[in-house]
Amino acid sequence: MICSRLSSVRRAQRIPQHRFQGGVGLIEVMIAVLVLSIGFLGVGALLAMSLSTNNSAMSRSLATVDSYTILDAMRADIANAQAGSYNGTVVANNCPSAGTTLASWQLNTWCTQLGHDLGADANTSGTVTCSKLGDCKITIQFDDSRAGVGGTDKQQVITRAIL
């Protein structure tokens, strides 16, 4: 009898009074997955916004390069530029014909380049205004509706130079 009491006391001592949780619970795993998925969605939105604004910056850079292109062409033909042969507006979806003069050929080439760089539609245009003294203003307008939040449909780049 003492032996049986002793074994039952030993069994009672083996059973812990308080059990502590071991390992990770399913609710903790679900919360961690939720936090990670929200973080990944934020990173994805950040990448999409950076691509959009990068495209807008590239378009503005190309418009600046295109304005320098026509200015260099006008410097090569300075007499006609000061006479007003380059003055006017070209629209990328309706470029003027490359006529027999250097000015008309360069305006046609510039208009085609604007359409290639910024989109050959009615929203892409270039305006040249040059005085007799060689003070010139180049205005390029293009569609920038993909600029993302805060972007405008029309973007305008103005370059002023003296020939």
C-alpha cells in the first residue's frame, strides 16, 4: 500500500500545475502575414509611383533636348531665323512639308522628332518665336497625363536663347 501511495505521489508530482504555451500560435502567424502583405502593397505602390514620375521627368528632358535641337538648327541658318522663317507652330500629328528651303526642312525634321519623342498627337506642339535681334523663345507642349498624382494633362517647356 505504501508502494502504491508512493507511485501515485510521484505521478502527481510529474503533472505540472501550470502549462505554459510553447511555440507560435496560429493567430500570431496570421497577424505577421497581414503586416507583411500591407508592407508589400506599400512597396508596390511606391514602385508604381516612381515609374510614373520617372516617365514624366524623361518627357520633360526630351522636350528640353528638342528645344535645343531647333535652336542649333536656327544658329546654323541665322539669317533666316532672324528674318522669321522659323516662326510659327508645328503640331506633331500634322507636320509641315519639307519644302525647298533649309528652314522648312528643319521645321519638318523638328516636328517629326517631337512626335517621336513626346507622342505624335494633337497635344504635342512646338512654337518658335524669334525677333530680328535673335532673341528666341521655344515653347513645347505635350500630354503628361501619366505623371501620376498631381500631374497635369498638358506640360509646357519654355526655352529662351539668343542666337
